[in-house]
Amino acid sequence: EDQTQTLSAGATREGKLTALIHEKTSTTSPWDNYAESNSKIINMLYDCPNFESTYQLARGNVMTSTFTRAPGEAPGSFAIECMMDDLAYQLGIDPIQIRLLNYAEKDPSTGQAWSSKGLKECYARGAELFGWSKRNPKAGATRDGRTLVGWGMATASYPVHSSQGTARVRLFADGHAVVQSGATDLGTGTYTVITQVAADSLGLPPEKIRFELGDTKLPTAPNSGGSVAAGTVSSSVYMAA
């Protein structure tokens, strides 16, 4: 879909967010209403007391849009993170620091604690590996010969979808194993992922594992989408092993 995202932010001079407004306009077909949900993350990425999101659709002589990879969250994160970088630049605050300043210790929309969250550790480890402390914050100051070099960072989020899945593992006397689940591999690497999980769980080399999928006679598994298959079938195989 063609889309325009506009973000407006209010913040203190110290960089604390006070308000976020996210507006999106996108195309849809003459017969369907479809809007990619870019705003799903606006109420969870940062601790902001006031936020609002709106979608507007513009009908065009086009097919109904649909998702390809990481629907909604990825392009939504991109727009929000561009805004956070711009805010950091205007206030003269380090991009990582402004994100830590607005770090959501609890879910801002419910006030409930996260089941788990390692984002602060990701910031710290990424900055360490990337040499962020050596970064020259002045735009256009870092060069490699005649080439300008930009150093950047961003936050991204994607939901965990859970589903029910089953698996069967058979270990044979000659030391090989057959792992079965009615999953699919549409180019997403299910064969490889499950072979690795089975090998690790059983303590066998991957070449000793034969993974069978794609048949309704096999133990049931969820569809491939939103990383559901990888997570669910991995868990099933691990438990079976």
C-alpha cells in the first residue's frame, strides 16, 4: 500500500515525552477497507502519558493491500524512530539516552508489568559492540575518505503469537532420529530451525536428524505466519525430545 505517516510529539527540554500523535493515510481498493496497523506499537515502545493514533483510507484504482513481512510494526517502528532521532537532534540529546529517558518499565496502556523485557540490555550490548561511545554526534563529521559515514540506532518491536502444536520424535537404535510435525516450510527455514532444535535437544549432530513435515497425517501444527510455526513447533519438538 502507499502510505503517509505523520508524527507529532510533545516533550520537555530534558527529552521526556509528554504527547504523541500518529496519523496515517493509506490507499485501499474500491471494494475493501484495509489499513496496515502501523500504530499498534505506539502505546508500548515508550512511556508517554498521552498518545493518539488515527487511520484514514484513500480509495484508489488498485488491488486491496496485504502484508508481506512484519506487517504494521516494522514500518510503524521506522516512522516513530525517525521522529525520536529528530527529537534527540533538536534537543541535543544522545539518541540512546533519549530512548532510555522514555523507557517503559511497565505497559503504558495497562500499567501491568511486562512478562519479560531485555531492551535496556540490548541498548547497552549494541552500543558496546558498535563502539557507540566513540561516535561523533555532529552531522557530516565522520568520513571514510570522501565518503560520509552515518552512525545510527533504532528500536523495533514485534509481537509474540502463540498457538498449539504437536510433534513426534522417534529415536532409532543406529543413532538417528525422525522428527515429525504437520508444519509447512514456505521458504522461512522451518526445515533448518526444527532440525537444529531437535539435534540440540537430543544431543545428536544435525545430519542424524530427519525432519518430516507438510502432511496432514502428521501431528498437527499451526500455520506459517507471524513466526508462529517456528516458535510453536520448536517448543513441541523440544518437549517431545
